[in-house]
Amino acid sequence: MLERDYLESTLLELLAIPSPSGFTDEVTRYISRQLEAMGVSYDITRRGTLRARLPGTGTPGREPARAIVNHVDSIGAMVRRIKPDGRLVVAPIGYWSSRFAEGTRVTLFAENAVYTGTLLPVVTWGVHRDAGVEDTPSDWDHIELRLDRPVLDEAGTRALGIEVGDFIACNSNPEILDSGYIVGRNIDNKAGVAAVLATIRKVVEEKRELPSDIDILFTVTETVGSGAGSAMLPEVSELVTVDFASVPASEALSYDSLTIAYGDASGPYDYHLTAHLQALANDSGIPCQRRVLAASHNDAAAALAAGHDVRTAVVAYAGDATHSVERTHFSSLENMVRLLLAYVCSQPTFAHDTSTTTFSDFSHQIDADSLPARHGHDIDPGDVIRRNR
């Protein structure tokens, strides 16, 4: 239970720190202190992405460096306009539906004060069958922030020091249940951060030997699409992304399992690195489900879009209701720690990935002898592939 205790305490502390994308300095400071307590060296980029390094036993430059990335930023909102009645029109931070915002308790950060409030649909409130409520469109123009202050007009709101551009964080309000579930806002991806910190802790405390250097990236802009785009060092050859992934109930994903993703909205992940993670999970008896995250875009895609020549893969813990009232299970987070430990202690997928490769070292994806033979006028693909071995 010691590992679960650490996951729980760390996750609750992370969830207590407001960190919508663009407002992440304090959560970066928290992670920095955690790394310092473990004796792990790190640096911080200008905008706050944190990069720690676990040194490997290999000769620098002879073994390809690898990286694990996860994001600490979450969805949120920003003041867009102050209405004549003193309520606030907001703009979303990150890609999330206004439908998930209705009823959310939030904290607003003005320049010199902090206020609480609730995001609500713009409706005429009543008690007689809520007539007309269903006719209100579900979009951000029909969401308003009701402040927990006695203001009735625009001047009263401005007198509080509130202005356009002020950040709004969704309160997590986490619940930890006896069943092992944790429910609340912003679990995406603070549960992943807790699992990664737990992995680093075990590597340090158990003095695990790593065959190659491992960079651990904590990015601060994944929610708005950039993420790992600028934080990777050129010697990194592999990038494993840790994230939250909702799985439809129809797929009956076990509460303790992981998702190994084979692609997302930007295309497929690296064939060989993904297969390597799948093999590690199988060898360790970690329950996994293979999925294509058709609606997802994460740090792996951001790294490729930024031009990094890096193999990418994504592994996600068992989640539900992304960007709404989310849920995961501690057993899934523990299995994430197990898989990450197996990964960092394994050999790099390809030893030659320190630089560009040669024809003789380049990988294969097709076994020519496994292809069905073709006869007639068609060229036999097996014969073509065999000639290029």
C-alpha cells in the first residue's frame, strides 16, 4: 500500500494547485520541489516546461537517450467580457465543450484578488418544469460566470479588480472512494504526473540501473496543442507519452488496465516503439487494451509537428469522461508505474538510434516469407522485399 499512499497524497496535492494552461508556474514549482527531495537534477524552460534527467549506465553518445513526457496543465477559462448585470462571459482554455462547464465550481484570479464562482448556462431560472431550458444552445456564448460576490452591474464587478483576460481554474473537488476510484476535475493529466513521479521515486530509492539516459518532461501547454514541441533535446530518440484516455463503456475496459494507443487524430505512432511497450506489458502481466485514439492530440503529436526526429508512443491509464467530471482507478495508476519501470530499465528499441541510420541497420516491418505468394502477372511482393533485405 505504500505506493498507493504516495500516489494518493501526491495526486491530491497536485489537484489542489490551480493550473489551467498558461497559469502553471505554481504546479511547476511543486514538481521541482518533489524532484529536489528525490535528488533528481532538472532544468526549467522559459515558459515552465520542466525537464529532469535520470542518468543511464551507458557511455554518453553511444546509447540513444529516451524520454517520458506528461503534461501538468489542465483545461480552464478566461474572462472574455463583463456583462451589464455583472456576470462574466468566458472563453475556454483548451479544447472542451461548454456542456461540460455547466455547474462547474471555479476560482478566478484577478490581478490583486482571488474569487470563487460557478459556471452556469444563461437561462431564465424557475421552478415550473424549467420551461425553455432545453431550448438554450450548448455553446460558450451561453455560459456565464456567477461570482460569489454581491455585484449587480458591470461597475461592481470591475470594482473587484476583475478584467478581461483574468484566468479561471476549474476546482477539482476530488473524491477518493473505498472502491479505489478517484473522481473529480483535472485528473487529466495530474494522475499521470503522480504516476510518473512515483516511477522516478522507485528508480531512485531502489537504485535501478538504466541502460540509457531518460529525460522526464513535464509540459505546460499540451492542453492548447503545443506541449512537447520545444522542450526535447536532440539526442532523444524515443518519446513515450503518459496521458488520460476515456474509453467507451461499450469496450468494457477493466478498471486496472492501461491503453496502448496505436494512433490518434494526427496519425499512427511509431510501429516499433509501440510494439516494444506492448511486449513489456505482456511480459509483466500488465492488462492492456490496444486502441486508436481518434479524437486525441497530445505531446507525441506536438513533438512530431515541431520537427523532432523521434519515435513516439502513447500509454494511457483507465479514464472516463475526459474534460468533465473525470474518473480513474488507483490500480490503473499502479500498473502505469509498473510499465514505466519496465520501460526505463529495458534496452532502447534500437541501439543505432543515436543518429541517422544506414541501410544495413534500418528496421523491417514485414517478414517477406510470411506473405502469401502471388502467381500470374502480378509482381510477388515477397520477392521484391527479399531482394531488398
